[in-house]
Amino acid sequence: MPFEFHQYLGFIAFAVVGLMGFWLMVFLLAILPYWVGGNIKEMLDERKAAKKQEEETA
């Protein structure tokens, strides 16, 4: 019992939406934490440098 044309288009649309959701989750779970962690590290390094600069001038 082969698919009819509209069923085939529905399956393709479902597959495309599902794959877009899958890759979005991969992005959010892999790349985003790395980016946020890097920003936090840079913020802490800037605070440390500002504190060191303040101690040198005092």
C-alpha cells in the first residue's frame, strides 16, 4: 500500500520540522553552554584584572 502524494508531502514536512528541532537542540545543548561559559570566564578575568589594577594604584 504505497503512500499517496499528499501523505508523502506530509511525511516530508514532518521530517523537516523534526530534523530542524533536533539540530536546534544539538545547538542549544552543545554550543550555547560553551559560549556562556566563555563569557563568564572572561567576565571573571576582567574583574580580577580590575582588582589587580586597583591594588597597584593604591
